[in-house]
Amino acid sequence: MKIKTKLLLGVGLLFAMIVLLTALSGKYINQLSADAKNILTDNYKSVDYARQMLDALNGGIQLSEYQRIFQLNLRKQQATITEPGELELTAKIAKDFRRMLGRPTDQDLKKVVHQDVSGLMLLNMKAIQRKNNKASDTADEAILWIVFSGSFCFLVAFVLLVNLPSNIANPIRELTQSIREVADMNYTQRVHFEGHSEFGELARSFNTMAKKLQEYSNSSLEKLMMEKKRIETLIDNMSEPVIGLDHYKTVLFANDKALQITGLNQADMVGRPIEEVMQQNDLIRTLFMDIDPNKRNSPVKIYADKKESYFEKEIIPIGIVPTGESKEKLIGLVIVLKNVTSYKELDFAKTNFIATVSHELKTPIAAIKMSLQLLRNKQVGQLNKEQESLADSIGEDTERLLKITGELLNITQVESGSINLSMASFDITEIMDYAVNATRTAAEQKNISVKVLERGPMPKIYGDSEKSAWVLTNLLSNAIRYSYEHSKVELVVSQDADGIKLAVKDGGQGISEEYIDKIFDRYFRIPGSKKDGTGLGLSISKEFVEAQGGTINVQSELGKGSIFTISFKPHSR
């Protein structure tokens, strides 16, 4: 239990008992006061009235003055009747007094009235005695309860007086002694306080500190220097450039390979803030301009090994969990430059090969299309049903090959970074009409209606109309391909603060959440999909849109269709 809780409970209990004692005292004092008041009000006045009536009776009741006194006190008595039998006795006095007024000299009647008044006085005297006894009992009970409550308060105060100072002083004394031991370099000293009080938390913090000091004390400087030398030798012998920073972004180390490609020496880098080195070296500025470990970086072109080389930057955050703590703490980061020149050269060769093959394939494919058109020309000859079926199959395969070669040529542009854009302002309805007309046949084959929804007049767009039309056609073609028969596809154009948006909405099978982030990757196809495709269309669409300064995204839910949205910036005049 925490010290604060103990204090609150102890002092609170003592305060509650004092309040209870005060309440009991007030209660019994009020009760005694009420009893005394009742005696005075109810009985003492009746005795006084009876005494005055006896004085009037003995003084000469035949006189009118004494009769008036007797009647006055009798009326007062009739207004203060409180005891059982008092009402009847007062009524009898009044009755006998009226009889006596008719015969004032009748001594027997006077004696009867005297006995009645004496009986009234005796009745009230007995009541006074009874109420006095009740008040005495109340006083005794009050004394008993007050003594009991006071004794309990005393016991609580005594327990607090005995235990509370020791509960606070003893842990402080033990902690003070332990601090003195640690000050004398006795790092094995520990404090053991049980429970979850403030002293328990203080003990755990103290023990953590002592443990850390013990670790530092037990570590050998020679061992540390040897380990440091071993790590430095290992880093220097790495074949890849490596640069390390501490949590203040000061350069801790840079191996020989890093110094070689940057053209700096140890004195120019190690021990200096990286901001200063960035101001003096363009390559360092390029490498450390963005050091987000979660961001994917493009290969950096660096002149190394007497040729232009490509290096991939890898950022490795260094974190440790300090002794006695549970959260990891960042203490620096390391940048490793991996030489990917050989892979880049292979990639260039692959891109060139694909471009060459795709370009060379266009000529025979065009020849096949021309030959197919000649076959279908009735002037050349009539085809039977089997020949027409073969011709249709050849035509479909030819179109598929032509689409694949077109996508391969586009992807070579993307991979080589040489996307040729013909930027100009154009009307967005032009590419919408083109896409709808290009996909009309595919939509009619599945009885799918394509609805174009325009929300107000749209300004012109600044971009490449040919590539934008290709992107929209690809999205619309995909929507038709993955939609069910007799469904509908919507092409919605709107404008907001971010620009002009083109949304292609279908009611197909949708995309599972686990594939949403991969849908724009090259060659990616959703597992289990039965539709034909190369997995390049969406990747090329993304590259084309972003090359024009736009964005493309998807919203989809499995079983509820998909919405692909392209955002363009309006043409600023």
C-alpha cells in the first residue's frame, strides 16, 4: 500500500471518529436539553398552578379576589395538560370548583376540591421524578458512548503515532545507508522494500541504478578498447561504403570505402556534425538529405572504380534497450551503400532486349493482321465456318500479342526513365470519349452499360492526352473485364480543391484487402484470377499518371467492386 494511501486512511479514520464523537455529544446534549425543557414546560408549570390554586383555596375562597385567582390558574392548567389522567383530574377540579362557588361555606366540598388540587400536584411531581430519572439514564448513556468513542480515537491516534513515523523513517534510513554504500563504490548494495508503495518504486529505481553502475564497474577498459578496435577493423574491411552517426547526428565512423567514394579523409568526417560535412560535399548532401529508414530510396549514381556505378542506400537504425528499462532507445544509425552496378547493367540489358524484341515483333504482327484482313476479304475468297472461327481466333491472339508488345514497350520507357511526354492542354471529355469508344465492343459482348457522369463543366487539363487516354482506356477495359454480365460501369468526372478527378467504378468481384497495396506493382496478378493479363497495365498507368504530376489510387472491397480514381491538375493560364 502506498504511503499516501496509508496517511489518507489513518487520518481519515481519525477524522471520522472525531466527527462521530462530536455528533454523539451533540445528540445527547440536545436530548438532555429537550428532557429538561419538557420537565419545565409540561410539569413544573402545572405544579405551580396547583400551588397557587391551593393558596387561593386556603386564603378564603368565599372572597371574589381568591375565586378570580383560582379560576385564572385553573384555565392555565387546562392549557398545559400533558400527563395521562391529568385531563380527567383537571375536569373534576373544574366541576367541583363550580359546585363550591354555589356553596362557598361548605367545608366538605372545599375539602374535596383541596384533595383534587393536591392530587394534580402529586401527579405532576411524580412525572417530574420520572422524567428526571430518564434524563439521568440519558446522561449515563451519553457518558458511555462518549468514553467509548474517545477511547477508540485515542487508540487510532496511538497506532498512527507509533507506526506511521517508523513506516516513513525506516525506509528513508535504509535508503540513506544504501546511498552511502554506493557512494563508497559498493555497487552490489541493493534495497529491498516490499509492496507497491512509493518506497517500493524508489527501491526499484535505486537497484536499477546500482546494477548499471555495477555493470560499468565490472567492464574492463582494456576489453572495451579491444572490442572497439575489432569493430573498427571489421567495418574498415567491408567492401561496401559504411558511415555511422550517433543520436546527435555526429559522424562516429566512416570506413575506407566510404572515404574513397566521397573524396574525404577521416579528419574531414569523423567527429563532425553531418550538417557541416553536407555543406562541404555534394555526395554526402545527397546521401543524408533523406534518412528515413522506412522510405524506399532509388539507386544513387556515383563515380567509383573508374566508372559510373550505382549504389543502393540502406539506412539501419541502431537501437538498444537500456538496463532496467523496457523501451528501445535510438542511439544512432548506419548508412550502407550496396554496389548494385552489375544488377543495374543486367537490368539495362533486359530493358533493351525487351524493347528490341517488342519493336521487332510489331512488324510480323502487323503482317499477320494484314494477311488476316485479306483472308476475310470476300473478293479473295469465301471462308467456311471453321475457317472463320480460325480467323477470329487468330485475330484475337494477334490483338493480344499487339497489346502485350505495346505494354512491353511502355514498361521499357518506364524502367529506363525515358517517358516521352507531349504536354499540352486538352479537354477531358476527349479522352473520356476515346476510352468509351475503344471499349464499346468489349462492353457490348457482356451486355455491360457504360455510364458517363459529368458533375458540372470542367476546365482543361495540362498533360499528355495520348498517355492519359491510354490509362483511362486501360482502367475502363479492366472494369469491363472483371464486371459481371448485364451489370454497369460508371465513369465519373468531378472537381474539388485537389483538382479534376476521373473515377472508374465497377460492380465486379473486387480486390481483397491484402492485395490493395500490391495492385500497382509490376507483373503482379491477383492469385487465382482467371482473367488474361500481363500484370503491367496498372503499373504503367501509375507511372504515366505520376509522370504528369497526377495521382492514381484504388478503393475496393471483396465482393463489392472497385473504384479507380485518377487526379489531374487543371491547366493554369
